[in-house]
Amino acid sequence: MVKDIISRKKVRLFILVIALALMNSRAFTEEVFAENVNSFSIQPLDEKGNVNEKGYYHIIDEPGKQRAVSIRVYNPSKEEIKVNVTANPASTNQNGIPSYLGEQVYDSSLIHRMDKLIAIEESELLIPAGESALATMVISLPQEEWEGDILGGIRFTEEKSQQNNQTVVHEVAYTIGVLLNQTGRAAVQNELSLNEVVAAQRNYRNHIEANLQNSAAAIVRNMTIQSSIYRQGSDTPIYMYNAHELRMAPNSNFNFGIPTGSQPIEAGDYVLKMLITADDKEYQFEQTFSLTDANARQLNQSAVNLDQSKTYISYGMFLGIGLFFFLLVVWGIRKNKKA
């Protein structure tokens, strides 16, 4: 009888613990969801103050002309927020996608930088809870005549911080694209070139990086790359990598990464061959490059995806040979002592 009562109490206690756990997990899920809701949104407007349905600004006009634009920023949250407003030229990131994050150094062929052409009235917006603010700016077209595309973006960012130590944990950001063309000018074709080829790492994984440059003021809207790497003097590729649906900003460059897989890279002389289709143009590039012993050793030691058995086979071999000679010497010494 006593055992039955104890058993029933244990069952009730178990059910209570499970119920509390479920309630806590649900509350935690709702809290996390609420924290991840974007605290602001933006809406580009046209010159009349109506919604810009395209979601970006494409201005075609004469040199020296100016255009005032406005973008409304909404704060649906329950607290005041600060939103930073910047204008950046377009670049191309390592994934082969135009980026508007802003760079320390831009391509040498870039003449008209969007951050020099856009004057922002207020670079910081303090928006009360449940209200909105208007970000206004003036876009000035270059004073001299130009050909091709000038591409950039107006970027809105809000840094989210933890309340305990005020460290930034993530950033909410939106970008409105801006494309400038001169009236009556024909489109410009892209102009690609292959620059430096080096061995490097991405996320602690070995890659061969080939720097591709688009020196023309033309957006590359669809690019396909076929790449092969050979040991110099060999016709058999040791690395092959293809990529599709890449894009490039005008007057930009990026490092196209060719993964080398799980095998350690070896020092030596190599040849890179690339076949690139960029919109309606086709390019064939071939370039030799070298990898030193020190560079290969450094990359292999820090790579996290290598086949360990093959990475350390040479080290194991040397250790085995060294141990063999050590034992041989010890055996010889003992033999001499016995004699």
C-alpha cells in the first residue's frame, strides 16, 4: 500500500516536471522569436512622395544634374532605435555577388564613387517607438560626361546590443540600390582580366584564389566559370571547379576560390586555366603560379578538413625511420657492453 502511494507520487511529480519544462521551452521559444523580429523597415519614395515600386533608384540624366530622394524608415518596435545611413559604391564579394557593405580599398579602375556622389542630410536617425523618420539625400551626377554604369547603394543599419555588457551581437541592415547612367549613351561591355593567383584559406580550408577584375563600367549580370589547375608539364588536372550564375559590379574585382579538397596541397609550379562566359563575352585565361614549401606547410597545418592519415604520413614515416635507427644504436651499445 505504501509502495503504491509512493509510486503514484513519483508519477505525479514526473508529470509536473514535464509540464513545467514544456511551459518554459514554449516561453523561451516565443522570447527568442520576439528578439529576432527586425526592429525597423524602409520604403523608398519617388519625387512626389509616393512609394517607389521598383525598390531601387535608376537615374538617367545629363552630367551635373541633381536628384533629391527620400526613404522612409519605420520603427514598429516598443523602444527608440538609432539607424545609421551610409552611401557605398558597389563591389564584388568572394562569392561572386555585388556587395554594398563598403570597402577599405576599391578597384583601381573605379572613377565615380557613389559615396562621393550622394550627400546624406542626416547620417544618424533617432526614431521613437512606433513612429517613422524620413531619410533625405541628394544624388549628384558627375560633372563630366561618362560611359557605362555607376552602381552603389544607400545602406541602413541598426546594431543590436546585449543589455548586460552592451556588446554587439548582430546587425539589421537594408540596402536601396542606385544606378546612374548618362542620357543617350550606349551600353558598355564588360572587360575581364585575370590578375594574381595565390594559395590561401577560407574558413580554415585550403583554396587557390584567382583574382578576377572587371575594369569596365558595366554590370556583369550572368557569369559562368570553368576552372582547372594542373601541375606544370602535366595534362591531367588535379583540381577542377565550376561556378554558375555569378555577377560582378562595374569596376570591381574579387578572388574566385577553387577548393583543393581534403588532400594536402604540395609545393611546386602549377598552371591555372579558366573559361569564363560573362553575359555575351567569352574569355580564356591561363596563368602559372608557384607554391613554396613553407606556404604549403603553413596552410596544411592550419587546415581543418584534410585527411589526417595522408597529411601526416610523411611525418609518421620520418618518425618510424628515426625510431628504427635509435633502437639500432641502443642495441649496438648494449652488444658492445656485453662483449
